[in-house]
Amino acid sequence: MFGLILEMFTYPFMVRALCMGVLVAVCSALLGVTLVLKRYSMIGDGLSHVGFGALAIATAMNAAPLAVAIPVVIAAAFLLLRLTENSKIKGDAAVALISTGALAIGVMVVSMTTGMNTDVYNYLFGSILSMSHGDVVLTGTVSAVILVMFVFFYNRIFAVTFDETFARATGLNAKLYNTVIAVLTALIIVVGMRMMGSLLISSLVVFPAVTSMRTCITFRSVMICSAVVSTICLVTGLVISYLYAAPTGASIVLCNIAAFITFAAVQKGRECLQSSEKSL
Amino acid sequence: MSLISCEDLAFAYDGVTVLRHLDFKVEQGDYLCILGENGAGKSTLMKGLLGLKKPSAGTVSFGEELRAKEIGYLPQQTPVQKDFPASVREVVLSGCLSGMGMRPFYAKAEKDRADRNMQALEITDLKDRCYRDLSGGQQQRVLLARALCATKKVILLDEPVAGLDPLVTINMYRLIERINKEMGITVIMVSHDMQAATKYASHILHLGEDRQLFFGTCEDYRHTAAYHSFMDGEKAVHIWKKAAGKEKKPRAASPEPEEKGEKEKKEVQQ
Ligand SMILES: Nc1ncnc2c1ncn2[C@@H]1O[C@H](COP(=O)(O)OP(=O)(O)O)[C@@H](O)[C@H]1O
Ligand SMILES: [Mg+2]
């Protein structure tokens, strides 16, 4: 089996998938922590469905998929952020409307034009074979921006995530941070969609954050733990999908579920230990 | 010039005015308590002072020695924070950001400042604990330490004792008193608690339905109908009648003092 794994990385497309996958995994995990804590995780889900709609329309028009998807998804990010911030018009319901609406439009466009072919299947469930050189460059750029931002603005991102009102009162431009985070989420979702598929990409945003929140007690450790867990799950998922010819996106999500269950069990175990210590 | 002065200040949401004709001044070292019922606009006024909400009329002006971003703030608790994974130290340190300009990382000065404030509020031994695992009173002290990191002069507290049990509440009031007396920090506090307000504060601002019922020193406040309608219904009526006889139109308290007095009394007893 070890030989098989070594052999796996002699294929250039596998190495490319691994590099891109790790970058996407780390970035989406970092963004995921703030999104989950700010109760914005539905935005990630909504954006990926909008992404599918945009890709379907791009295919129908014979346009470059990313050239259409990126601006559309960024516009959707602005819209969803506005809706979620404004609690008056039931933010979560509005996100659900947009997300299912975009999916329906995508499905309709597909069935009226090309029909359910491999391309469309790949948009929905992802494929590591569909990634081009351009995708690699884009992923690298977006990830670099996200990583630099998280290093240099880490303390400010913490402040805005923990307490937006206080952050604004002490002079931070919280709206700007929210917008930048939404736009970067949009970008990472579009590039990650190629590999994970639009139906599964948002799990990369939500799972690592929720998993590490089971056991970590500082913000910094949640951030680091999310990135590490996400990377390990991605690599494991990739290997599993190679060994057993399983779908990549689904394998990665299953690894994330396993990680979540493990962390939740550790948390439960600790709680039991603590309460039994107390009762002694 | 006063530290903070408000002239004919008004606030509105979507065109509906919730507060109007506010006139008051805060001097260095004051302990101002803002009283009023739920929905009177206390939090709105706090946000106005912080520059988070634009007044629909009037002005807020600061003395030369104070800039708007140098105010420490303890917000009304939001549900988001209740299960937040962050250490006490991380939360307190985040108060120091306001004085850092564009510098991305905390320097020794900020860390010392956070340590000092944690010491002052007796939470040093909690510093590596997780914020979500603390009791309500401990969480409030952490947020108070954070607010102290953000200021050297003024601190705004929005219902700092809401939801705390009586013993913890008294402790909290003592801490706030020490912040005011020993550190010389001006305190502006929103509260429901008339008794504590008149005990600790130097000045009172009482907000009614949509306007200011009283502003002045705590001493003067004890002689107004607004105060007695909270504390003692009958005495309020007495003062009311006297005031009505003298100047026809009393400047304080609500239209039906008798009814209101009874109602308030019941609430106080509960
Ligand atoms: N974001 C908002 N949008 C619209 N109305 C608001 C908003 N926040 C507060 N209000 C209204 O303003 C009034 C004052 O609210 P608030 O300042 O929170 O009162 P308090 O803190 O004294 O309980 C209330 O009637 C409330 O309904
Ligand atoms: Mg309030």
C-alpha cells in the first residue's frame, strides 16, 4: 500500500491536486473559523450554489467558466453579507432562497442546453482531473492573499469576530473586514469548487472550524488546529480516493466527519473525566 | 471645557425619533448613571457617544484631551460571545488595538497594560481559561478589563450587572467605584438599578419615553418627582402637586405620577 501511495505522487496531476488542495484546505479552514463564529456559515453554502449556477450558464454560453463565475460569486457575497447583517428581512431565509434559486437556475440551464454531461457532473461533485494550469495560478494567488491577511491582521480579525460593536467603537473598520472576508470566501469557494464540487465545498469551510472548537480553548489554537485538521483530512481523503477509486470530494468530506467524531468524543471524554473528578 | 458635552441631541431609527432634546455635560472624574426603562434609548445614546450612531440632530463634542476612539466600552452582552473559544488574555488584549495605529502585532507595552488591568480586576488567575467556560460575573470582569485597555479617561458601561446574582452585582459595583475613584477614570453607566445608581453615582441622567426627564447631580435628583416615582409613589404625588402649584407645568416625570408610582413600586418589590 505504501508503494501505491508513492506511485500516486509520480503523476503530475496528482501532485498538482495535492498542492492546490492543501492551499484551499488551509485557507477555507481559516476563513471558516471567523464565518462559523460570526454565524455566517450559510454564506459559504449559498456562495457555492451560486457558483454552480454561474458555471452552468458559462458552459451554456461557451464562455470561460472562471471568468463568469468569479464576478458573479463576488457580487453574491456582497448581497448575502448585506442580507445576513440586516436581521429585519430574515437573513437566513434570504440566504436559503438565493442558494436554492441559483441551483435551480443552473439545473434548468443545463437541461435546456448540454444536458447532464461529465462537465456538469464535475461542477456538482468535483474532479481532480478538471484542473488546468490557470486554476493552479489562481489558487496560488488567492491563497497567498488570504494567508498574508491572516498573519498581518490576525489580532484585528479576532477583535471583529469576537465583538464587532466594540471593535468599531475602538476605531476598527469592521464593515471593511467583513466585506474582505466575504470576498475572499467567494474566491476560495470558486477555486475549491473544481476539486470538491459545488455541493461539497462548503464543508471545507465549516467542518474544520466546528471540529477544532470541540477541544480548543483559545482563538489562536482554534485557527491553527482547523488548518492542520483540514490539511490532514484533505491529504487522507485524496489518498483514499486514489486507492479505492472513490470520488475525491466525498472522500475528503468523510475524513472531515471522522475527525469531527473523534474530536467530539475527546470533548465528551474530558467532560466525563472532569465531572467524575468533581464528584470524588 | 467639559470632557463630553451634548447639546439638543436627538437620535432616530428609520426616521422615528427615539430620543430628543438631550442636554448634558460630563466632566473629568464624574460618575454618571443613565437611568430609564427598557427601550428608553439608553443603548442608543451610548452608541451615539461612541460615534457608532449618527445623531439626527444636535451635537456631541469632546474636550481637547479626549478623542472619540479613546473611550472604553462594555457593550450589552450579545449571544454570539457566549460560546466563543478564546482565552481571557486574548479578549483583554484585543482592547489594546485602538492605540496601535496600523501596527499588526502586540508589543510589550500592550501586554503589560493587559496584565495590569487583569490584576486590577482580579482575573489574573483566569487568564488562560476559556472565555465561554467562565461564569457571568467573571465574563463581565473580563470585558471590563478589555474596556480599560482601550482607554485612560472614559469608560462607558451598558448594563454591566444585567443577569448577575446579587453578591456578584455588589462586587461589580465596587470594582466600578474603584475604577472611578482610584484610577480617576470617568464612568458613564447605564442601569435599571435606581438604588445602586443613587448610591454610587455623582450625576444622574434620567431618560423618559423619548426625552430627558432629569440631568444633574445625584443630590438634586433625590428631590425630584422622577426619583420618587421610582422609589415611593405617595411622596412623588406630594412633590408633584407642589411643583404643579408653583410653575403650572412641572419639568420632570410622567403624566400620571400616581399610577406610574404604583407600578414602579411593584416592580421594585419584585
Ligand atoms: N437597530 C435598530 N433599529 C430600529 N430601532 C431600534 C434599533 N435599536 C433600537 N431601536 C429602538 O430604539 C429604542 C431604544 O432602544 P435602546 O437604545 O436599545 O433602548 P434601551 O437600551 O434603553 O433599552 C427602542 O424603541 C428600540 O425599539
Ligand atoms: Mg439597552
